[in-house]
Amino acid sequence: AELRQIFPHFQGDIPEEARYWSRSDLELFLGSGGQLRPRETAKANVPTCAFLTSIRLQLADDNVSKASAEYRSFCRHFKEREEVHVLPSLAECALLLRSPKPADSLRRPFVVGCPKNW
């Protein structure tokens, strides 16, 4: 509403994905009469969605410039395997016990309930 007052000449509809745009991108769109969009959404051949746009904006806001080693490892795992849910170093899979509070001695993995219920 505030930007509509700044750009009263804009008569078109604001696209749904605009809620993920930065303020400067929205100002560019409104100031151009809807002709100019952010670079990311202007590329028709690049697959994207509102969720990915919001994640990319958050990464930019947090000054994240490269992927962590864990993420690169996960991507390599994902790319090399058909069944990505099977971890390479996992010998077997078992159900975890559920416990309302932490055990005195930790001998095997278990899931603990909410700490406020301890």
C-alpha cells in the first residue's frame, strides 16, 4: 500500500511472487509500469519458484556466498545415487526408542520428548 502511494501511475496487478521480492525490486517493477522484473524471474529458461526465490533472498541477506562442506557432500551423495535415502556408511536401520526424559546412561540412541515435560 505504501509503494502504491509512491507509484500512483502504476495501474496493473502485482504478481503473486512479488511478495518474495526485495523492496528495491518491487520499486523497479512499479516504477517501470510492470515492464521490468527482478533478474531471477526475468529468465524464462531457469526453473524457479516462490520458495526458491525466498531462500535465495534469505541467503543473500545472511551474506552466504558459498555452500558449506556438509551441503556439498549431500549434493554429491544425491547426484551419485538413485536411492538417496540409503546412506553409504549405514550398516542397518533400527527404530529408536522414545523416552519422556533423558536416560542416566547413554548406551544406545533414543528420542527424548519435549524438554518442558521433563
